[in-house]
Amino acid sequence: MKKYRLSKRKISLLFVIVNITVLLLITSYYGYRLIHYYRLENPKVVVETLSNVVTLEKNLALIGDGLYKQDDLYYFKGTKVNNYVLYSGRLWQIVSVNEKGNVKLITTDNQTSLVWGKDNNYQNSYIREWLNSTSNQHSGIFYKTLSNPELYLEKSSWCIDIVLENPDICNSKIEDKIGLLSINEYNRALGSNSYLNIDSYWWTINGASDNKVWYVYPEGKLNNESYHNDSYFSYGIRPVINLKKDITLYGGNGTKETPYIIERGTSNILKTKRVGEYLKYANYNWRIASVTEDYVEVYMDGNVLQDNENMNSRFSTSSNLYSIDKGIGKYLNTTFYENLTNKEYIVSGKWYVGNYDDSIKYNYKNIYNKSIEAKVGMLSVGNLFVEDYEDYFLMTRPNNIENTIYKVVENGQVYADLMDSYAYIRPAIKLKTDIVILSGTGKKDKPYIIE
């Protein structure tokens, strides 16, 4: 039998193959370990969007309160819902998510109180102009207080039908960045038995017959008595926006205590803070109402105190024009101002005191026609957060009724009363923009500390 022997050449080739195989195995083994531990140390960041998280199948409800799906529309109904979103210093609630992934939000409370106007068509209302920025002067009061609205807001269609009863379809639409809730959306959420019932007066977007407008009253029911004879009523405005579909979700779970977070933090300089957030100054809490290049305007979160009680005062006994020389204006710019700490923080500025009444068809922009210079002012008709408190004076006066001044009264309504009647005092000041924030989160219970 002939023995088979490998040649030296074949042996050398086999040796090379074995070594290559071993090297490949070693390389694969350590390469795998390298990739494995790199992934452990550097996990892949999954970017979630608000739209995707809200509409997860596990969030859908079959009965009771919660998130429902109808065709391609997701919407919330009932009272016990986790649909809270923190955006632009204010708390909002999710109304719906449409087929494109746009998330519709409504503020949890009224942002101001205004007369609708004398035309029941929303397209012509002063409210629409107060909400949306246009080429007109003093338009977009609300829009200009939002954080990066061009990055967050989607221009959308709004149904503005004149509604005799309950609408089933929409025949009339407009395109805007900001609108109001429709009757149909309010009813779909279960109306008075829903999260939308906030025990207050607020406008819907739909007009009614006889130049009237539908609104929700404190019991949560709908009514259209927007005026009576020559008296036009001032009700709350709850802005509604549609977020772009790709808005990143940074945290939160949608509860009121831990709302969804869609914005990153800011620096510790006052001018970077958001409208709607809170700060503490001179032993009072204040709410940020406006941020400009020159100042940050803040409104007292409450009223002036005297002996730990709300101070009750007359507006004036001689004139309904706010002035630093008489009445409340004199008190605020002397006694109150002198008792403030770190007065160097305050910037003297312009405060608007124009008229607002039937004679100018309740056009809020008329308020900007007259102003005074002062260190301490008060709120005016059309300012943000006027409904946060009640029974206090505004700076705005009617033109057609002498010796009267506007107050914010029960349920946030604006009402003209005698200037020598009594009410509380809610000051407003303008602070320097470069003040350093020492601590706090900007929430009502944890305001920014600047002293």
C-alpha cells in the first residue's frame, strides 16, 4: 500500500490557512466584544416625538375616559385624562392628533378676556387679531409671547361656521397659526363632563344667529348670549394651536404633575425665561408676561398686601386716568415702590391707558393710543393672565361712561365700575433683562429666585 505524504509546499499552505483562520476568529471575537461594550457605554438614542408617544396603541381607551381613535383621528374625551403638555411657560392639554401627526393643544386656562366684537364672524373678530400676528400694528399679542412659534406651530384650517345648533360638517374655513375650539370639538370631548370644562366663561370659534357668538359658561354648558341690548360681554380666550408632527418629546408622562416636555432648558439669565413662568422678587411672586430687548414685564401673582391681607383701595377720587400723581398710581409709584428691595432691577417704562368701550366697537388696539411713563403700572384690558385673579382694578377706562374704571370680577369677566369703589391692587413692573437667576424652576410653587 502506497503511503501519502504532504509536500513541504502543501504543509506551508496549510499552516498559513490555519493561522489566518485563528486570526479571523480572534479578530471576530474581540471585534464583537469591542462593539458590544461600546454599545453598552454609548447606547443608541431613540428620538421620540410627542405625536408618536401619545398615539401608542397601549394608550387607547375602549370605555370611559381617555384617548379614542376614529378613522385617522385620535382625540381625548372625559375628565380623567393624561394629556398635559408644558410649552412656552404655560400648561396645555391635548385635544386631538390628526392623520398628519399634528397635535392640537388648548391652554388649560383663559389667557385674557375680551369682547368678541359686533360681528359674529370669527374672521372679523378682534380675538382673531389678538391671537395671530399680521401686518397690522398691535396684532398677534398672544403669538408674540410664544417660544419659537415658527418652529413649533403648524398653520392649520379652522372651522368658523355660523352654527344654529350642533354642527356635523364644516362649510367655512380659514388658515391661521392660532385659533379657538369649535363647538363640535367641545361636544366630542363630552362638553361639561370633560377636561375642557374649567368653571369659567370662554369663547368658542363659532358664531350664532343675530350676530351672537357661542361660548362656554361656568357650568360647562354652551350659550350664545354674547350681548344684551347695547351691552357686549367680555369672556375668556383659550388659544388653540397645532404642533408640527415632528416635535421632539424630552420627558414627562402627560399627567398634570409631570406634563409632557417639548422644550429644552434655558440659561440663568432672566431674558431667556419664558412668558408664563414665575419669579420671586421683593417678597412677592410675579408672572412673566412679556420679554423684550429692553425689559421683562411681570405681573404680580396676587395682590398688594397690607397686614398680610389683600389691600382694598379706591382707584381714585378725582380722575379715571392712571397717573403717578394721584390715586392708585401715586401710591404704587411712591409708597409701594419705596418699599421694594433692589429697586435698581426696575426699569421705568411706558404703560398704555387708552379707552376701551362701545364707542370704538371694543377694539382692544385703541388702548395703545395713550400711554404714561411710570416705574409701576397695572394690567390693562387685553393683557395676558388678567383672569388669574379677580376683584382688582385695571388701568383701562371706558370713554363713554365718566368716573368709571374697569375691574376684573367674578369668573374673570371685565366690568366697568365707579372709580371711587373699592377693589384690590395688582401691580406690574418692568425688570432689567440681564438679572441673574439664582435658583428655582419657574413653576408657580418653585419660582425663579433673583435676590
